Amino acid sequence: MAEDGERKEGFSAPEIRRDPLSGAWSILATGRSRRPGAVPGASREPACPFCPGNESMTPPEVWSAGRKGSAPDTPGWEIRVVPNLYPALVPEAGERGWRKSSRVGIPAQGDHEVIVHSPEHGLSLGAMDARRAAGLLGAWQARYRHFAAMARVRYVQVIVNHKREAGASLEHPHAQVFALPVVPRAVLDELRESRRRAGNCPLCAEAEEAREDDRVVAENRAWRAFVPYAARAPFELRFAPLRHAGDFAAAGREELAGLADVLTRSLGALSKLLGDPAYNLWVHAAPCDGKDYQHYHWHLEMIPRIVISAGFELATGMYLNIMEPREAARQLRVSAG
Ligand SMILES: [Zn+2]
Ligand SMILES: [Zn+2]
Ligand SMILES: [Zn+2]
């Protein structure tokens, strides 16, 4: 492929470039600058493309749940999955990478989807009842499985950006799924730690210690939500399945129901305590590149965007947290009632 990617509608195909100084990957996806609200001052779309009745505003749906006989791309769905209109990764990006002195990159070949959480414009994950949230997690898992099974996909990242301050350009609650041809650095760091302590899983230990330290916010038979010992920000939460397992794709119905329970309770408590703050939520699971990751323990993480990280965090990769994790957990427990 050409050095600068294929031209499409005046934009280059997205690329994944490796920083020669740090080894970290960045995705260059210039087409995303066209999405509503991506550039400060740009006008926002008048109608919500994720609300029922506006299905024609999105690319054709690839998956849905809840339809009782209604046709695709019409109302009647409970959960709807569409390709991202402004994808960071595309299936046809090309196959071959390049290396030209220190300029190393690969085509951003993959997929980028949006999972619309419900037909209701104002119904956030923390306000859903647990049963409905469990169905939604089932949809996340269905798309996760779909991509994880592809040979060219090394990692599937599921994220939720809640509200604009957390990066959401559309406020209608939704998740994004990224099928990546590389394993991201944040996951590599966690894999290294769990491999180093194989047989003594750091997340199994942390979930246990969270209880000893009074940092648990919500729990049930299958899951525990807690404020991490080295929390990066006030009210950061980690969600760990109590059964050690690395693979999100293999989680059973009961496990997803347990996750929906702690997730909705914790996010509900956060919303009540802080007046529905913006947050980022993501899944971390073992890569799907066919290697052995039995040492790894999948989980979810959530960081509220109430403190703006700044120069020190960028300079060092270290976070400055101004709140004692145990106190954050106490306040969330009180809020949860
Ligand atoms: Zn909407
Ligand atoms: Zn574990
Ligand atoms: Zn993680």
C-alpha cells in the first residue's frame, strides 16, 4: 500500500504508527475530525442519530436485540449495533506494514462499532435496572466474540465514554468496540505484572485486600467492585470477577448478571453522589491472538472525569490522586444506600 495510505473521500485510511521514542502505538484517523463536536466550536447535529426513528442517520445496523418482527434500520430494537460513521479502524485498510528508518507503522485494519445501549436517549448504564444491563453486557460480549474470532484481530477493546467531558461526541448512551491488530500498551503492562506473579494473581489478591481495607463498594457472589489501592483519581473503580479467568468471551450468563448488578449499583451510587459525572469505563481482557494467558484476570475499570489530568500525568505516566481510596469507597457505599 502507499506510504500515506489509500485516499478515500479526501481522507487517508487510518494508520497505526509506532512512536520511536517510547514504542507506544498511536492511531492516526483523520476522518474522525468530521464527527459532530470533534473539533471545539464545530456545530453539533440537530437530531440524535441513535434515537429510534433516526436509524437512517447511521450506517446500516449489523446486530440488534429486541426486535419483534420489525425490519432492520427501523424502530423496534432494544439494543442496536452499527459501524462507527467515523471509524478509527477499517477492515479494508490494507495488510502490509512499513518501516522506513524510525517511521514504523501498520494499516489500522480492524473494526470500530457503536453499541447503542437502549432506545432511550437519557437512560445511562448506571440508571438501568440490572436485568436490562445484563442483556446489554450480553450484546457487548456478542460483538466481542465476533471480533475475537477473527484471525487478524489481536485485541478487542470495549469502552464507554459517558458524557462530553469524557469524550462522547453524542450523549445518547452507547459503547464502542475497537477490533485492533495490536495489543495496546496498557494491556501489555498488566499482562507483564500478572505473568511475573503467575500463580499469585495480582487481581485475585487485590480483590481480597479491598475487602480487608474497606475499599469495597458493591459485591455479590460473582463480582466485587472496589476502589483500587493505588487509585489514579477520586472514585476510580475496578470491577473484578471473583473466579479467576482471563477471557471475557467465555464468561457465562450468571457471571454477566453478577457484573450487571455491581456495575449498575456502583455507577448509580456515583451518579447520586456527584450529580451524574462524566466517566470512562472499559473492559480489560486477555488478547485474542491465540497465546496462553491463563495468568491474566479480566476486569473492568472506571475513572470519573472530575479532575483534569495535566502536565505531570503526561510527563510521567504517574497520577496525582487527592482522595484516600478508602474514603472514596465509604462515600460511594453511603450513596448506594
Ligand atoms: Zn438519542
Ligand atoms: Zn486472578
Ligand atoms: Zn486493567
